[in-house]
Amino acid sequence: MSDILTAITGFLAWFKSYKRWLALLICCVVLLFLPSAWLRQASLLEIATKYRPWIAVGALGSAAILLSDLIEGSRKWIFDRYERWRVHRVSVDYLQNLTAVEKAALKSYISNDTETRNFPMGDGVSSGLVAKGLIYRSSSLGNTVAGFAHNIQPWVRHYLLKNPTLLEGAEKARPLSR
């Protein structure tokens, strides 16, 4: 009994590829819709006539599986595009509502014409910009003196170059008084 189940499982695993379902659909459609004269010449008329209901079931089943794969792939693509658009829209909103200290941190990338800048290890401004997805820590190697390297996201750099007014009013971070 386990040999039969193993054989069935192996046979079904073979059909995981959409290419095989497409091949099955094409074969079934050919057997169902090719003219009888052509099927007779290929010695397939007897098979096509005798097993016509099963061939139709194979065609419908494979078409249904291919259609469901297409719908699922389209759904994933649409939701991925939507999610990327949503994240970008939120990030642009972050850029348009920066604090003066965040503006100063981003302005140094633009004014120095660089994509990398070091921030101290405990810098809250850089951590906030990382959390917002505007910059990212580009190296895990750093030290307490020089800090850690952070890169600006390429699209953020381009956006700020096109919209330099977003960085107006930038100021240096001031230590908090206790």
C-alpha cells in the first residue's frame, strides 16, 4: 500500500510545474479539437474517441489549475506593487515633514555630494532616519569615535536634489539640558 502512495505522490509532485500543466492542456486540446482526418493520420483517432470524456476532464482540470496560478501570481504582483507605492508615499510624507535636526543630517549628504556619512553609535536622529527608511546602516563595522557608516537611499537623494527646499531650516543638533 505504501508503494502505491509513494508512486501517486511522486506522480503528483511531477505536476507541480505549470509547464507540465500547460503541456497537458495543449495535448488535451489537440486531441479534442483537431480534425478527425488529422487524428486518423497520426493514429490518434481511436484514442481521442474512446477517451474523449477523460481528455475533456484533463483539459478542464489543467485549465483550472493554470488559471488559478495566473490569478494568484497577478494578485501577488498587484499587492507587491501597491505595498511598494504605499511605502514610497509614506516615505515622501516623512521627507516633507522632517524636523530641523533631521534636515541637517540629510543636508550633509547633499551639500557634501556623498552617499555615505558616519553617525555616532547612539545618535537618535540617524536611528530615526533608519527607522523611516530614508537612510540605512551600510556597515556593521564602526567605532565610538568615528561612528558607523550610513548611506542615504538613492531615491531619497534624487528626491532631495529635485526638491532642495525640503532641507531649508536645517539646524545642528543641540545637546539637551538637564
